[in-house]
Amino acid sequence: MRGRIALYYLVYYGGLGAAFPFLTLYLHARGISAVVIGMLMAANALAGMVAQPWLGALSDKARDARTVLMVSALLSPVALAGYVAAHRGWLLWVTAVVTAVLQSASGPIFDAIAVRAGEEHGFSFGQARLWGALGFAVSTVIAGYAYGRFGYAHLFWVYAVFSLASAAVLLAFPPQPRRAGMPILSGVREVAGDARFLGFTSICFLLSLTSAVNFSFFGLYYQALHYPLTGLGANFSVAAVVEIPFFYISGWLQARFGRPAVLCFGAGMYAVKYAVVAAAPPLWVLLAVQALDGVGFALTNSASVEMVNALVPARWKATGQTAFAALSSGLSNIVGTAAGGLVMAAAGPQWLYGALAAAAAAAALGFVAFGRWSGERLNTAPE
């Protein structure tokens, strides 16, 4: 089971890494402005935020939780290809919305499956999730060179291949039985009404906002610095490679120091990285500092998934993960991509990254406060 989960993460995140970091560059090359790109990404995030909790609850109630994942794998590349046919009209917005509805819940739903399987088969979430980091690392560096030479339009075919491969991997999984028998609306209300869940999600929203802006606009900033486009994929792959060992040890770190402390350290790594990027450093420094992004993402992603799993009821695990993704990542994408495009156009990318550094530092302090308020230990050894 661990091998099947690892293979799914490898293929799923390989597809994301080969396509989505380069999507804004594809749109920009077609003459779409940074402001419009930001609004498109915000529309995508809004649709994902609305759809995620309901898809998670549907997965918890489905006879086989793989059903939602399979539909996403087969139809999301078709929806993404709408950007090829769209020009500047309504089809751009339809594509952004439909793609989000079909694709956005897949990661959180599978995270719930992976955490449950880890508990049953004796491995940590991070030990499985690291294969997603590996897939992202390899695909981004290869795709960056390939698109720089052959054009960004090929990303749609590449993503389709990876999506079909992930569907094939899902067929090798045993059926995933339903977890809940209650109405879907009851599950969403139960999860979203928990005070500790909402408090933790609010802090993660602030940190996720910085990641959303960086993910959407780093490519344009990199281009504005006049660095070679063939090296853009390397910036993403450096972070992804560094994620691998930190995902592996994240479970041990949480057991040793507590989840809030691990989350605080991870957010601090983001803050330092954004501060350095804001200074418009030389290319080699820009590449090196991506390592901090890898440390931060591995620790905060692993610890937050585990924290949400601990906070929500057993019967609504997928609902909890998707609601968390909607309220933290989804909402932050709406605010971050829309505001990020405006700030970048008005003040420039250096001011934008300075603001990201301040927000990440505030999130680091927020995790410490949450640990004290919620009773989660900060630095004591496990009992």
C-alpha cells in the first residue's frame, strides 16, 4: 500500500510540476496582462474553494473514495486544454472555473487516504508524500528546458499524459470504502464549526497566501530580472529536491518537538526566502535560496495535514482535508493572486516579495500562539 501511494504522489505531482508553474507564462506569451492573469487565477481559486469541501464530503460518502479522484484524473486535462481554444473572452473564465472544480480537491482527498493508510500500515504521511516532491522536482526541471526550446503550448499534452497515468495507478488501489453515513451538509457544518480547526486554518491561510502569490508570479519576476528562461524550472526543482529529506523526517520532528514548533520553523524559512528574493539577488543566490522554500513547504505541509487529521472527526477525514484546503489554500489563492497582480503592477515585484516576507513571519508567530491556545505541545518529547 505504501508503494502504491508513493507511486500516485510521484505521478500526480509530476503532472502538476510539468504544467502549472508554466501556465502564467503561457498566458502572458499570448498577450494577457499580469492583472488579468491574476484575476483568472483568482477565479480558479474561488471555484476550487467552493467545490473542495463538497467534493471531500462526497468522497467520504461515496461507495469507493477513488471515484472522485478518477473523474478528476480523466476530465481535468480536457478542461485545462480550454486555455488553448480561449482567447480573451468568456471561455478563459469558464476554463479557469471548470479546471478548478475538477482538479482542486484531488490532493486533499488523497492526503486523507494516505494518512489513514499510514496509520493502518505503519508509515508516516511525510514518508509517502516525499515522492510527490520528487515527481515535481524532476518534471519541472525537464519541462523548463523543454518549454524554453519548444514552447509552452506543449504543457497541455504533458499534463494529459500524467493525468492518465495517475488514473491507471488508482486502478491498482483496493477499493476505499465510505467513511460517513450522514448527509453531506452535516459533515461540512461539523468540520467548519470547530473553533480549533478554524483558528488553525486562519493562520495557514496567511502562510498559504504567500505561497499562492509566489507560485503565480515568480515566473514573471524571474523573467523581469532577465535571467534565462531555460533555468526557470531549476528554481522550482531545487525547492522540490530539498523537500524530499524533510518530508521523510517531518514525522519524527513533529513527535520530538510538536507540530506547532515545526510549523513555526517552516514558516520562518519562507520569511527568510521571500526577504532574499525581494532584494533581486544574482541568479546563483536566487537558485540557492529556493532550498528554504523546500524546507518550509515540506514541514508546513506535512504538519498541517497531520494537524487537520487530528482535529476533525474520523468519519469526515476527507471533508476535513478539503475544507482546510478550501479555507486556507483556496481563499488565499483568491486574495493572493488578485492582490498580487495589482501590487506587482503598481509597486513592482520587490515590494511584493517584501510584503510576503512580513506575512510569513506573522504566520510563524501565529503557530506558536495557536499551540499555546489549543494545548498542542511546543517542544516536549512525546509521552
